[in-house]
Amino acid sequence: MNREDIEFKGEGDVTLRGWFYPAQNTTTPAPVIILVHGMSGVKEMHLDDYANVFAEAGLNAIAYDHQNFGDSDGTPRQELDPVLQYRDIRNAISYAIARPEVDGNRVGVWGTSFAGGHALMVAAIDKRVKAVVAQVPFVSGPETLVRLLRGDFLLHVRDNLAADRANRFHDGAPAMLPAVSPDPMGQAAMPQTDAYEWFTKTAALRAPNWKNEMTARSLELASEYDP
């Protein structure tokens, strides 16, 4: 595995960290693929596997952690802000095309799950992007919220989010909730049993810096996001 540790500036002058995978079997500037993970995910959760495949096929690849997660800087920790995340993809593109190995006229964005929505957003607004992959994309926050949560839970969740907003307005610490839960009736950003199994097993095998928590505001911000 041939890769370079990298860092670049994201929104708010926050330092983002990740890996650059140089294109193999090519001597000219090659295309680049920007790879980004979904809700609470970190780059060690198989983005490296995809990046290696792209590099072996003659494409440069960049995988990095969203701000507030993993190795990247940013606060509050474990807070998902979709607008900052898709703007940071555009910052990753700016970083990538400044590298001599990269053909700036051939840029692709690859996003999975929550970042699948980001890939669609960036491809729509950033004309430097010439190819896009949105794998099982998150496309509607309002619809996802009502489908993930039981109707009798929804009002309680919204009351808690309102209380958290009031607390933070008065400089209180952010409320936290699990990213995933073994109990499908428990409170979590992703209450599905298969999500719990995938995240916890993958973290145990290869991503010790993944944390099973997110700010409650992350859920509110996600519910507002409608790619």
C-alpha cells in the first residue's frame, strides 16, 4: 500500500487530515478521486480499500476524515454539519488539483451513505467535478427522520433537540447520543440493528479511533439537509 499522510485547510480554517494515494502505472498527471465517508464514519472504515483500487487503476485518490471526526481537527467533537462537510469536499478538490500528480481537469467525487448526498451536492454546484459516485446516498433529511424514528418517539426527540439548542445558546455543553445502538428502540442517530453490527465490528477490526457518539445537534442538522 503506497500512500502519503496529508493535511489541508477546511472550512473555518480547520485542519483536515487524510491520505493521498498516487496513481500507479502512469507517468503523466492523472485524474483524482475524492473519497468521503458517511454519518460518523472515519477513513479507516474501508475508504482505504476503495482508494487502493482506484490507485491501481491509474487514478490518484484522496481519503480524509470530516472535520470534528477522526484525525481531523474541529469542534464540537463528533458534530456532523452537512454544509461544512460538503464545502470541505470542495476544499479537498482545491488541495488535490494543486498537486503536480493530479490532472485538474479530471476530478471525481465518491461519497457513501450520508456523504453520497454530499457527492450529489458538490457535483451539482462545483463544475470542476467531472464524475460522481453516490453509493446508497442520503438524499432527504426530513424523510429519513420520519422513517427512522417511530411516530411516538418523534415528538420526544424534537423536544430534546429544542432543549439542547437552548442549553447551547447559554454556553452549555452539547448533548450527546450514540451513533448506533443494539436496541432498535433505543435512542441513536442510526437505530438500525445492521448499522450497529457494521460500525462496531468494523471499528474493532480496523478503526479504533471511531467513537460511538455524536452530538444531538448532528441529528437536527441532518434532518434539515435535503440534497
